[in-house]
Amino acid sequence: MSDLSLAVERARRLGLLTTVYLLSMALVEVREAAEADNGDDDDGTA
């Protein structure tokens, strides 16, 4: 079962709006990815 399927099922069990739950989970993932990046920019912009 994929992470997305697990998140949808968890949202249903908790009675949360699926869209709101998935967006909040996506924000957590983006935040964790940004923290793991350690500020290294590979795109060449300053």
C-alpha cells in the first residue's frame, strides 16, 4: 500500500477532510526536505 493510500485511509478513520489532511502531510514533507537540504542551492541562482 502506498503512502498516499495510507494517508487517505488514516484521514477517513480520523474523520478529517482528505484534502486538508493530504495538504498538511505534503507541507510536512516539504519542510523536512528543506531541512535536509542544508541550504545547498544547486540551481545556480543567488
